[in-house]
Amino acid sequence: MRGRCAVKSRTGRLMGLLTLLVAVGLLSLGVGSVWLSPGEIFDALLGRTSSDSMQTATIVRELRLPRILLGSLVGLALGAAGAAYQGLFRNPLADPYVIGASAGSALGATLVMVAGGAGALGFGAIPLGGFLGAMAAACLVYLTTTWWGPAPIVSLLLAGSAVSSFLGAVVWLLMVLHDEDLARIVLWMMGSLAGRGWSAVLGGGPYIAVGFLGLCALARPLDALSLGEQPAQALGLPLKSISGLIVAAASLATAAAVAVAGVIGFVGLIAPHLARALVGARHRYLIPASGLAGAILLILADDLARTVAAPIELPVGVLTAILGGPFFLVVLRRSLR
């Protein structure tokens, strides 16, 4: 009886997060350089437009709605991947960029900017470069640490740090050698939802969905791995293959998110901690809760980025870094205790 009540409580909290996400998204449609009332928003969404309200309809349906949907998808991917990495590495400071996905994406996008290229897979040229770079970095880290057999999970953490440092240095070298593309590279690396339309939603959405659903399907193995490698082996869990699947699903979601929005940090660190306080540590509930929390956080951060220095719009990645830095220090202090 108590177990059923706990399940109902966690499910209710998940539904509460989903309801909050929808409410935040609808309210965010009115936020920006042109503030809109709830009535104007619903008229635009329902197609009740006149000649005087055509501009409002364009703002809502072509600019803000795809932006908010994209922010939801990116936050969902980063939050869920952060929960998976924290469970896999058994480290509360792990986030989606722990295995070099961020640095790989930055290098891939930078190479496209300095060399040019055509888009594919539903992406433009620059997002495609970021996507392939993130996936290549994740595969490099995983294959390096597991080439000679199952490796301690902590080795993935160390290898990711080393690969990130190396790839980051290559990015800075390219920026110095191609200073004419410096502004484009820096703006992309700061992360932003501005200027992304329906093409970004449709291009990145399927990959984020596959990665997120894959992580949800791996919830039970993640519960075992979060207890430690020896207990997981005692349960008959194939560490190498399961760890590889978790890394692949989380990296796919992260790579797609970075490809369409640039580098946005700390969402994947903060969201799992907030979700864990609401639904507990079982990944069956933690992964979707972390995704929903990440989506809410990113939409709110984007609202703040659009308004705090209006009419100037700040890159949302800069804002999440400013807000996430103190949170990181608090988590670090608690983990040291």
C-alpha cells in the first residue's frame, strides 16, 4: 500500500512538472521586445487573426512558438542526459559535457565555419558539424577507455576531461588562424535560441526524442550502476555494453541539443538535482523529471536573456553559466562534506 502511494506521488509530481512546463511555455509566448497579452496569444494560436493582428500572429507562430519548443527540446535533452551521467559516473557534478561532447561539437562547428560545407540529416551545415563533432568525441572517449576490455567508470570521466582540453585547444587555434570567422564561432559557442525556427525544431527533435526514450528504457540498469560496479556485476549486468548504450543515448541527445542551440552549460547539472528532490533517485522517474525540469529552466533562462538587458538580447548560454556557477560550487561543497 505504501509503495502504491509512493508511485502515485511520483507520478503526480511528474504530471505537475509537465503542467508547469506547458504554463511556462504559454506565458513565455508573451515575453520579448513586444509584450503580448494572453488574449492576443490565444487568438494567434487559434488562428483568429484580422488584418490588424497579422503581425502578432507572425510573432507568435513563426518566431516565439518554435523558439519555445526548441528550448523545451534542448532542456529536455540536457536534463535527461545529466541525470544519466550522474547515475553512471556516481558523481553529482557530472553533466552532459563530461565526456567531451561540448568540445567535440564546438570543434565540428568551427571546422564547418572555416571550411564551409553543405547540410544533411535535417541540419544546416554548422549544426551538422556540431552534431557529428559531439558524437565523434563521445565515441572516441568511450572506445579509448574500453578498447582493452571493461574499464572503471571513473576512467570515462578522466578521458572526457583530457579530450575536452585537447579539442578546446584546437578550437582556439582555429579561431586565431581564422580571425575573420571569430565572431560567428564565439556567438555559436555561447549558445542561443535566437534565430532558430521550425527547421531547427524539426531537425533536432527526432534525434533528441530517440536519445531521451533510450535513456528512459535504460532506467533499471542505471539504478543498478548507480550502486557501484561490483553490485551491478553481481546482478549479472554486462557493464561494457550497458555503459556503452547509456553513453550513446545520452551523447545522441546532447549532440542534437548542441547542434541546434550551441553550447549551453549547467542545465544538465542543475535539473537532475532539482528533480531528485521531487521524485527521488529511481531513474524511472528521475530521467523524465530531469528532462522536464531542464526544459522549464531553459525556457525561463531564455525569457530572462530576452528581457534583462532589452533591447539587447543576451546569449542564453552565458546566462546559464552565470547562474549555474554558484550552484556548482554549492554542490561541490556538499559533496566534499
